[in-house]
Amino acid sequence: MIKLSTDVIHRCAKPVGLAQDHAPYLTRLIASQLAGEPLKRVARMRSLVLVGVLCLIGITTANGSQYSVDHLKLYAHSRIIDYKEFQCFNKIITKESRWSYLARNGSHYGLGQMRSKHYRNLDPFRQIDATLRYVTIRYQTSCNAWTFHMKHGYY
């Protein structure tokens, strides 16, 4: 039989913001099932999956990296189907912010280095959407925006 102490579960869930508030409730359910009641294999696996999820959430938020560059690029590429256009967009964002949604340069913020404070408060996926809207309205394509950027140093 697998024995898990609530101490291990609490250590895994400790750095979690919202999940931390619910950790005593969730771990109490797991502890009561694991204490002495006979468990079926499915119930045991569900309990272990729940513990794993709590640990994974704790690790993700403890590192402070909720958004990986790869996930942001994948999201942007899902919005820009054409690979060549995506590469141009990738060059712009890399040049402007190195894919850091927290980047700041004077009064310019985020992935696309927009001037709006509203843009600064958006999550990185909405920043990508807003940047793509701006590029489409002003330049029609990402490659046109990149060509302009190469000539003028901004887009």
C-alpha cells in the first residue's frame, strides 16, 4: 500500500496561490482515503494524480515562469499559419523584447513593446493578439512590418 504523509502534500502545494487556499480540503480527502480505508486501484491512482498536479502547480508558480517562450511562440504560430510570416513576427518580437512579456523600454511595454498601459497589463497571449492586430492594421503582414523595422529601427 502507498503511504503519503500530508506533510509531503503540503510542501508541494505551499508555493501555490489559489491552490494553497484549498490544499487543506484537498489533502484531507486524500489523507482520509489513504489512512486505513481499503482503496481500489482506480481511487489510489486518482489520489496520486491529484498529488502530482498539486506538486506540478507548485513547481510552476514557484519558478515564476507560468509562460514559456516555446508556448508563446506556439500560440503565435497558431495565429499566423504561414511559416514565413511567423518567422518575420518571431524576428520582430525577439528584437523588441526577447519574448519577455514583462519587458519594458521607457514607456513601451510587453512582447511587442507597445506604448499602452492597458497592453502592459495583458497576459502574454493577449499581448500577442494585440500585436498581431496592430501589425495587420498598419502593415498588412508581419514580413512588411519586419522590412519596415529593418529600415527604421522600429515598427
